[in-house]
Amino acid sequence: MVWTVASGLRYTINACTRSISGTGEIREGTARRRGHSRRVYYMHVQEENMAEQNEVYKKIKECMIEALGVDEADITPGARIMDDLGAESIDFLDIVFRLEKAFGIKIPRGGLFPENILSNDAFVKDGNVTPQGLIELRKRMPCADLASFEKDPRVSNFSSLFTVDLIHRYVASVLG
């Protein structure tokens, strides 16, 4: 299992909180000692991409500030676009437009913010995203961290998936 992370984020591995001083991946492995094995996590840092990723993050911050009229201090990797930054559905169009302009990329409709998940009866039942819906979310949102949402897949929690970090990972994946 590999998680891609960005500079400046904090993460918890084996009950220790650390700050990341470069970009890289948190990887899962197995440590063996005296006939026993245990799961371990370690950080694989890719220093050469740090400046480039910081530039991407700065541009994303600028886009979010312009689109939402929020203070720079409000834009953090974990900031939820709707819940913390106050975005409304129309703001998502503005965010996509500004990202496309800033990075010279094309974001297909539903590419960053998937459509028709919550309105599809096969994906939602009794106010919860179904297992089939979670599979569809993984397909449509490969850059999203679905771990906590999968534990409590209530439709009311769906907006918490949309964070500044999600946008950063998405843009970084498009840029290659």
C-alpha cells in the first residue's frame, strides 16, 4: 500500500506524528526480527520534486483564494472545500476554471468533482453510499483518501472528501 503525500503535511505512522519535509510516499512494509514480523510504515521522500510540488500547491492556493474569497491562512491541505472554506456548488465551476487556466490543463466534466454518484439508487441506499457506490467512487476519485469515508459512508459525510489536498493530488497527477 502506498500513499502519496505533499510537503508540509503531518501524518501519523505507528502512533508517531511527523512533519514531512519533502514530497514522497508513505509505504507499508513488513519488519522481521527474531522470527516475528509486524507491519511497519515508512516515508520514502523524493526531494527532487519538492520545489515543483510546492509551486503547484502555491498556485492551487491562489486559485482557491480568488475563487472563494478566503484568507491565505484558511487554505491548508486538510481544509474541506465546502465545510471549512464555504464553497457552494457554483464555486466548483470557478475552481475548475481557475485551475485549468493556472496550470494549462483541461479538467473533464466530473473529473475532479464526480457527478451523479449521490443521485444514483445503485450507489446510495438509506442515506448511505453502498459498497457498489464506494467502488464507483474509487474509480472516479482515484486521488481521494476514502479511508475515513468508507468507515462511515453517510451521504452527509460526502462533502468532507473534497479537500485542498485532494485538489493538489489531482492536479499533480494530471501534470504527471
